[in-house]
Amino acid sequence: MLGLRLSLPEYLEECCRVIRELNLPDVQDLSGDLFDAWHDGKFVFVCGNGGAGSTAGHFAEDLLKSTLDPVDFQNDDAKRLKVMSLSENTSAILAWANDEGFERIFVEQLKNFISRRCADRNERKQQEYPPGRRMGQPPRTGDMGTNRLRRRRAANVGVTQPSHIDR
């Protein structure tokens, strides 16, 4: 962390190393999936815990605005990417965590976007999918936080980049 463990030159070198080592095919796949979601009018949901939660919110806002041509800012008919950070709804997060458990904070929000008919029809098939990849839920993308392997397995598309900074 800058100022605690790394000097400014060390921090900048670490940033450059992480960027140089990005898995570019994974980034390209993510870009293609985001374009397909925009083209097909589908929703993109992002989420994260702790610091990754604020990163998810920032990423969602970047996608909301940066995928729109500035000439279309005032055009209500312009095609827009539908994106939402599930980490931003503090009331929902706290209610689900308090009443039903922390592991429900994102999945229960997603259920608002899944039809009940779809959920009922696929109820018996849920066990065929690993946790975090239930039928009827939209594809998700992994983030660059801790527990990368677990998050990568839970995401349909994942871009992970290890950092060697001691925490």
C-alpha cells in the first residue's frame, strides 16, 4: 500500500507490472460480452465486497456513461447499456444480511430481475449448477479482489490479475 509498504516509485512499478501481465484474451472476451449485452438489450450486474464493492460501483458508473456517445446524452431514445452494481443498494444488503445471511445479499437482489415462472420451472435443475451460477441468473464477471479462484469459478467471464503486494 502506498505510503505504508511501498514508495511512490515502487507503487507505480507494481501498477505497471500488473498491467503488463493482464490476460488480454480475457479482457477481450469481457469486452465482447459487454458489447453483446448492449447490442441485445440485456442487463449487466456487477458486485463486490469491501473495497471491491466500491470498485464495482465505479465500474458500473463508468459503463453507464462511457458507453454512451456524448452527442446522445440528451437523447432519450439512444441505445444504452443496462448496468447495475448490486453493491450500491445499502438498504437491501443490510436487510438481507441481517435477516437471511450475508451469502444472500446479491442473489436476492438478482431475483428481482428473474421471472418467477423461470425460477419455478428451473427449481429442480438448480443443483446441477455450482454455487453462484444458478439457472436464470445472468452471466457475471469476476473481479480482481482476494479469493480469485473461487470468484473466477463463480463467474461466467472472469478477468483476474494477481498482485504480489503483501497485505
